[in-house]
Amino acid sequence: MDRNDLRELATKLEQQRDELRLQAALGKAEAREEWDELEEKWDRLKGKLKAAGEEADDVSDDVKAAASMLMEELKKGYEKIRDRL
């Protein structure tokens, strides 16, 4: 391998490095956006659970369904972020 081959290889490696750095930064930003959305859902869930606790002993089916859907969305979102990390 001569000097030109080494330069060519180094140039290709640098390009790959730059592309990966960009992808990693975009991935971080995307994960952060997903996290922020999950935090909003978490806050809504806490509100629904608090309201359910303040209501009668029998929680309405609507509240149960809404809370269950939010919990499933949160679970999937957390798993997705965990898998990326």
C-alpha cells in the first residue's frame, strides 16, 4: 500500500466518520423529541390517574380506557428509545 492508497483510505474513513457523526446527532435530536412527547403523555396520565383517585371508587370505563391507552403508548415509546440507546 503506497502513500496515495493511504490518503484515499483516510479520506474515505473521514467521510464515513462525518456521516456517522451527523447520523448520531440527528438520532440524539430525534430521541430527545420523542422523549419530550412521552413526557407530555406522562403528565396527562398522571392527571388522569389523580382525577380517577379523586372521583368515586368506581373509575369510569372512559378513564380506564384512556389511561390504558396512554400507558401502552408510553411503554412502546420508552422501549423504542431504550432500543436506540
